[in-house]
Amino acid sequence: MSVFPSSDSLATTPTLAVLGFKRQLVYHLHFWAFIAVAPLVLVQWRQDHHLLAMFLILFCANAVLVIGCLRYRNTYFLRGRLFPLLAVISAVYSTAINGHAGLYWSYPAATALFFLLPLREAIGSNIVFVITMSAVSFMKFPEPDFWRITFSLGLTCLFAMIFAWLVGKLQEELTRLATTDPLTGCLNRTQLADILNSQIQMRERYERVSSLVLLDLDFFKAINDQWGHLAGDKVLKEMTTRIRKRLRESDQLFRIGGEEFMIVLPETREKDADTLAHQLLTSISSRPFLNDIKLTASASVAEVSQGETWSVWLNRADHALYEAKSRGRNQVVNAFRSRPMNDQGPLFDPAPG
């Protein structure tokens, strides 16, 4: 299964961009580790350390397989689990038989764990690694060296852990900033295609039907003109809060235009989505915003149809929203399902929702 985007394609979403960087990191770690370790196979073999040489051969073979799978099949061989395992085993065994010459390899091995494993796995693995290296050092080296090795290796792991944790938090924050609207906190268009496609796949594979609701505030420009853009921003934020109160955790709210919003409703039929849309319009019109600004909204509902693309699905909802506007606003219009091109029936429900 492909876990990284192809290096030949440009990332179209923040998630793909992060995965692309991870792909390059995995690729280069394995490539340069292979370059560094491959000559040591001959060195250890000539010194009659045949078991260590075999570990290093396995390490190099795994590196070649990971590089080859990434490059030619766009898959991550065993998700990189062999690299840290073989690196740790080789470093521990090399220290046991070679002394300080093997010890030096434990530091890059410990650091690599934080780049190739999930953070919790890397922390657990490094705790075991440091304890094992401490035990080997205690038996192999004088006591002062044992303490130096234990604390220096422990600090190296601690610094690498902090760095990996901060990088992970930075990735999360950058992804959040790139995928959400800064004013309302709703998702923005960068995630739209991926999320709609995921609902289409659920429809095609498991017959789990989803619907979407488009909602647009009526005459919103007049609010900006009369009360100013600051008031308009506050209205949008308050409206977002009202909408969220009526959504489930699985529902996803997008801001796709100035005053236009989209709600993706997983495993929801058109009838239930229509009920929700009417509730949302009532919530918006029932009480004023900022104490004295009265608003209404128009909405459309579209249930995903068999075999249609996300753009067709969204386009049906968009046309239905236009119809709601043209009929006088403050109402819901349900989009008809996709139908064959030779079917010349109406696009919308003849009666307002």
C-alpha cells in the first residue's frame, strides 16, 4: 500500500506536502546509512566478526529494499521497522566485541529512531536501547566510562526526542493553519476534494450514503456596508458557532467563500440533511446577531449519487443553492440526483424545500 506521494508529483494539500517531506527523510536516511555501513561489512568480516558482519549485511539489504520500494513502487517496505531494530542490535553487539569502536555507532542509531518511528515507539525503543548499552558499558568499560556513556547517550536521546516532538507539533500547527479559515476556524478549500472523495469512496465501496449542505447568508454585503467589516466578521463567527451546535462530531464544516459555507454529513440521507438545513436556517433567522442585526440564509442539499465525481456532486448543490436564491431566498432547495445525459428532466425539486 502506498503511504507516500510520488516524488514526481507536486503536493496538492498540506497533508501530501508533509508526507512528501517524510518520504525524502526516509529515503536519505536509508541511502546514507547504506553508504556508511556497507564498507564495514568487509572490515568486520576480515576481523572474523562474522555474526556482526551478517547483521550489517541484513541492515544494508533492508536499506536497499526500502530505497527500491520507495523509488519504483512508492511503498514503504515494512514501514521502516527493520532499520532501527538492526541498527540497535548491531550497535550493541559491536560495542560488546569492539569496545569504543562500536560504541560510536550507538549515537546515530539512537537519533535515527526518532525520525523513523512514531514518537512513543521511539521513546520506548530508546529506553530499552540506553538500558542495554549501559549494561554492556558496565561490563566492558571502567566505571567512569560507564557513567559518561550512560549520561551522554541518554542526553542524546533526550535532545533528539525534544527535537522530534517540536517538529511534530510544528507540522500539526502548519497543517492546521493551511487547512482552516483563520476567521471562523472552519476547514477551507484545501481539504475539500479529499474529504468529498473519501465520502464518495464510502458510497462506492460500502453503500454508505453521504449528503452535503451549502449555506449562504442573504444580502450579507449590506451588513458590511451598513455596520462595517468588523461587524460582518463577528456575524460570521457567531453564525459558525450556531451551526456547530447542531452538528455531530463526524460532520465537517467548511467556509468556501466570503459568506458561503458547506457542511459534509457522513452517512446521512437527503431527507435528514434537509431537516438539518431547515433547522440551521431557523437558528440563523430566529434571533438577531450582535443584538440588532437580523439575517436570513439560503441553503441547498445534495445526496451523493452512484458514480459521480466530487466536482459534479458539489456542482449539483451549487446549482440548487442558486435556485434557492432565485426563488426568493431564506429557503432550502434539494438538488436532484445525477441522471443520464439524455434525461432532460428538471435539475431541481419543483417545490421549495
